[in-house]
Amino acid sequence: MFFKSPLCVLAAAAVLCESATAAAAATGSDRNKHGACRKTTVAILGGGMAGVTAAQALHNSSISDLVIIEYRDQIGGRAQHTTFGKQKDGSPYTVELGANWIQGLGKPGGPENPVWTFSKKHSLKNTYSNYSSILTYNETGYTDYSHLLDEYETAANGMTIEAGRLLAENLQDQSARTGLALAGWNPKHSDMAAQAVEYWSWDWEAAFPPEQSSMIFGAAGNNLTFSQFSDENNLVIDPRGYSAIIDGEAATFLGKGDKRLMLNTKVVNVAHSDHGVTVHNEDGSCVSAAYAICTFSLGVLQSDTVKWQPELPKWKETSIQKFSMGTYTKIFYQFNETFWPGDTQYFLFASPSTRGSWAIWQSLSTEGFLPGSNIIFATVTNDESYRIEQLSDERAKQEGLAVLRQMFPDKHIPEPLAFMFPRWTKTEWSYGSYSNWPVGTTLEMHQNLRANVGRLWFAGEATSAEYFGFLHGAWFEGREAGEQVAGLLQNRCVKVYNDKEMCGERTRYEDLHGTSPLHHYNLLNGWATSSFFASKRRRDA
């Protein structure tokens, strides 16, 4: 369908045309007078990287009648920072609670990670993370088991090659655990040094252990980022926060105090149909739009925080629940001195009892980062994140201190000057950190995750097949969703970032097939009984 103006929606969309002035003037107090919702062409749910990029793509396509509805009092989503500790002048440092690295920068003459492009454009302060700058420890102190890092890397390379073959030949997926074992890495559960190395090498990226991760898409996801762009990782240390690049891009189309940005607004209900989408918010306000682009995290989609009217179709709900939302928790300490080796970036701890318990420590006091800050932070994921989130700050702090005292038995380690960590699984607007593909998940299942439901579209890092879990994945998905919705509004096809032309709605699958056909259930294949099928036939009769 055509829209004569980006500020007007055809009657066929069952949304009344509203002037730009009236739309811009709507406020929380008057947008619902006489029961009327604020009207717009596109409502964008969430103001993180995907939401802001979707809005920017619409604006670049001359669709400027849009509204971004954001839960928090600022944009940025899971690229969230906070102040922590004190500098010598009494001012606080800035640390990142969520996204922290620019992962895969770009190659000379080759493709460049858009996040790296924006970091240069907006002068985002960042520095190279040297993963080779690492020392290994256990409960007795420094213990050199760094040779295991090379052993794991050799097996991981073999698994990646095999994952590529399975993907190219459309063969059955398996767990990363299976792939690593077949490639020669199969440590005993009691080998805590090897377990720590595996945690550093796999869980620290995926936020889930190899048993719960797809071999094909786990390997492919890392390979697409680090081989296509580069294997460099830069840690963001900007006092404005990582979200400065999102703020900077938003400023290209949103003015100061722009009424198209609704902050501090919690979405509680989304009514959708073939005619449009109406978004109801906790404060009683509502927004009526021809289209909506939902950029909620997978964790929010999996919760009951937002109600859908009607309920999302079974194929969509299944895809949402099929994928995994991981949690990645950084636990910050500031001390009165840097008692750890000041020229080393990473410290790996092998707990004697629990895989992944306080395993990874990272210094921010190292030259090039926040020298002299005396800040070190630990990273835990998955089950350890969930466990520590249940502890009080004091108990969590003392646990970490006990580990540091094991790692550095010859040092006097005092109480920290500052301590802090986020509780991502309890954060209502995220319920976790980023997505992961579980074992056996197919591309068709993922297409259902990113497919639209009528005029309700979806975008975010979780909807990126190539770059799930990465901030640049959210950027690619937001841009594509914005461009595709603009194409629908303007009755045209669009070229998406892989240079394929897309027209109309996204592909989805009502039925997914990944099981053996019925006639394969026989004695030759180890199925020695027909009672199940006999009873089923009786029930069907």
C-alpha cells in the first residue's frame, strides 16, 4: 500500500491520519484524552541498539512519524553503564554492566563492524583486550596450566571445521560438548584446571556451557564475527559509556526533548491485528500505530511481563521459548591498591569444587585501561549468575574476597573500598544478558523467531542468525526491520544487508520437521515395540 505522507495512515489500516504538530505535542497527560491513543505510523518498542537503529532506518526512508517507547529514563538498552568507586579527585569511574567489548573490528579493504565504525565516528574511548595476557591460578595460588589453553584451541579449531561441514551439508546438529570431544577435548569432570580453561574459552562467550550450546551455530556465530571482521576485541572504557554511540546515532534524527521518544514508559499490553498495533502502557497511555517493531530482549519475550492480544500464534511462541537467554554477570571491586600483577589483564581461577565459580578476573587497573583505579572484576555466567544473584551484596562480596585470598595467599587483601554487581535475571526490562542457540535448533526455527506476526515485527540481537549475542547483531537486525517496514509502507521491495531483495512479510513455518519419519521406527533401528503406535491408532479411531 502507498502512504501519501509518512504522517498519514490509510483508512485501510484503521488508523486515523494525524498532523505532525499534534503528534509531536502529545504528552503523557494529554495523549489519552477522551480515551484516544496517540497515533503514529510506526511504534518501536525498546530504545536499545536495535530500536534506535530501526527508527534511524525509517527516518532515512522518509518515515519520520514514529514513536520509540522505552522502559528506562535513557536509551541504550543492555549497553548499560554506571558510576563506580572513586578517582583521586573524588569523581567516580564509569564501568559497563552489559555490553563491554567491540568484538571483531574490521580488516583493511574488507568489511568493517558497524559498531567499530560508530566508535570511531563518535570518538568512543576503547583499548585492545589482549587475551594472551593471562595468568592461571587454583586454590593454592599461582599454578601454571596455561598449556591447556593451546590444547583447547586446537580442538576448538577442529570442531569449527566440522561444524562448517555439517552446516554446508545440512546435517544434524550436535552439542558443542560432542564436537569438542570428537575433536580431542574431553576433560574429566575432576580436572578443574581443564574445566576452568574450557569455561574461559567457551562459556565466557556463550554464557552457557558446551552441553547446552549448538555446535553448528555456536561455532558459526563466532566464526562469522571474528573471521569476517577481525579477531580483535577492544574493551570500551569511555566515561560517557558504551551507549554514547547509540546516543550519537539517535541524535542524527531525534532532536533534544523530541516527543517521539517516550522514556520511563513500561509496555504492558500489545494488541495487534492485520489493521495495526495498539500499545498499552503501565501509566495508562497508549499508542496506536500502523506497524510496530518489537525489540524486547528474548528474556522479556519469554516472560509474562507483556501481554499480547491476541496471544502470539503457536509457531511464534514455540520459537521464543526454544531459544536460550544467557546471563553474564560482572562483579566489581575497588581496593586501596593493585595487589595483583599490574601488567596482566586476565586471571583464571580453577575452583576446586565448582566449574565456573569466580573463574575469570579482569584488571581495569592495567595500563591503557583505568590505570591506578585499583579496580578488578570477576565474571560469572549461567548457573553461577543465578546463584550469586540470590545472595546479599555482603555475602557475594565475601565469597569473591575468599577466592582472591586463595589466588594471592602472600598478599594482604583488605575489604574493598567499593563493591557492586548487576542482577540481570531480575532486571524487568531484560531478564538476562544475551541469547544463545541451544542444541538441535534449526535455521527455520530461528526464522520463526524473527518472523513478523501481521503488522507486529521483531528485531534485536536474538533475531540475528549470524551475530546473535553481539551488539552488532542488534544493529543489523534493527536496520533491516526498519527498512522492511518502510518498504511495506511505501509499497516497495528493499535490499537488506546481505544484498538480497525482500518484499512483503518475512518467511515463517507453521510446521517444523526434524524428527525421523514414522516408518523408521522399527526393530532394525532399535525400536522394538509397536505398542505406542497401536495405542495411538486406537485413540485416533
